[in-house]
Amino acid sequence: MFFIIKMKRIYIAFAILILVGMIYMSKVETIPVTAIELKEPTYTIVIDAGHGEPDGGAVSKDGIREATLNLEVAQELAKEMDALGYNIIMTRHDENNIADENQQDSVRKMKVSDISNRVKIVNSSDADLCISIHMNKFASERYYGWQTFYNKNSEYNKILAEEIQAGITNNIDRKNDRVALNIKDIKLTDESKIPTTIVECGFLSNPEDLRLLQTEEYRAKLVSGIIEGVENYYSKIYGEE
Ligand SMILES: [Zn+2]
């Protein structure tokens, strides 16, 4: 009898555990992700240079700041795409973050306001897609190369990220077996209502990446690769030449 009661208690405890687990999982699963509806192309593109002072993003051993390199790549990309006839919207135009003036007194508040302003720009832009430029960093120096990221809530995100990954690989003569990766819990890619990808251009923790990313020549190849990816995305999605 005692044994049976004890067993029952264990079963009940187990059942409660499963129930709590299921409720928790269902909450995790119901984090709102924005579905994307495709419309007629406007040939407008949002280019987002990640971070912005005083948020420098990743910083290399010798003090090279991600925010600076992001802006350089973003501006060079904007210039080339503008020359090709695209309308470009930049989320930031200088070294500073874009948080509201009254949110600058703490780093946390600044970052929250900064990223929500970026999402606002993207979602009120009427653009066809958004490219967010970032630089990676890792504890080991070994890892190098570019990689794109997307939220799998839409197939368009995936196609855009895959095309840009392939475009860069096609334009830079260095080995890179990375594939576009699905990520979540990143506000920009979670909440963007247009196809969006994050392009991590390279690792500031890798000496060769760091050297190359500071040369205009290498960045030009990166930019050509991103553009090739964007153009292949357009022809895949809208069936154009
Ligand atoms: Zn970053």
C-alpha cells in the first residue's frame, strides 16, 4: 500500500513535470515571429550598419571596432547599389548609434532604443529586403570567413541569406564551407516584415580576416558578392534577368 501510494505520487509528480514542460515549450514556440508577405518589388533596399558608438560591437585585440568596419562596408555597398539603380535606405549614416536622445544615459537603454529604431526604419521602409552588416569575433583565432544568418519564419529570408552566402563565396578566392544559418531571438531578424539577412563579414579575432577587412580591395569583393547574391535573389523571387 505504502509502495503504491509512493508510486502514484511519483507518477503524479512526473505528470506535472511533463505538463509544466509542455506549457513552457508552447510559450517558447509562440514567441511572435513576423510572417512575410511578398509584394511588387520597389527596388528599395535597407542597408543596416550594425552597432554605432558608443556601442562599438566586437573589438579586435588591437582596438579595431566592428561598428567602424560595418559602416565602411555598408557605405561602400550603398554606393555600388545606388549606381546600379537601387534606392537605398541606410539605418545609420555616421559612427553613432540611432537610439533616441533621451535613451542615451545607460548602455542597456541605448541598445534597446537603437535596435527598435532600426526595426522601425525597416518596417516602415516599403523596401524589398534588408541587409544587416556585422563582423564576428570568437575566442579562438582559428575561425575566419563570412557567414549569413536568417530567421526561418519565412522562406524568403532563407533564400536571401543563401544567395548572399553563395555570392560572397563566388567573389572571394578563399576557402569557406559555411552555409547560411537559421537564428532566432535576434530582434531585427525576428521582427522585420521584409526579407532580412545578417551578413557577418568576417572574424575580428582572426588576424588574416582583420587585415583583409581593413583593405578597400577586399571589401570591394565582399560588396560584389553581396550584390551578386541580391541580384540572384531578385531573379529567383521575381523571375527577372
Ligand atoms: Zn555585430
